[in-house]
Amino acid sequence: GERVLFSPNIKVYHHGFGSTKEKSAFSLYYGLRNALVVYWKNMPLSYALRYIFHHMFFSE
């Protein structure tokens, strides 16, 4: 029931890699999967199509 806002200029910094502590195949898979779910569920289609490819190909 919460409203989601999109702001492309916001940066969020995380310390470490949460529970995995490294960039394992596990953390990369679930990180990408979760990002795709968030894009699909919360962004208008025009934003999702514009930014999802950038996220998939240029994110670590």
C-alpha cells in the first residue's frame, strides 16, 4: 500500500555485500533478479524499458 517514487539522481551506498560478503554467483544472481522484480513491479513501463538494459549491462 505504499507509494513508490522514482528519482534517477538518488544514490544509495551499502557497506559490503550484505549476508554474502563477496560478489559470488549467488549474490550476482539474486541481486539482478531482485532488481528486475523491482523494475517490473514499481516502475512505469516507459521508465523500466529505458533503464533496465542499462542496469543489466552496466552494473557490477
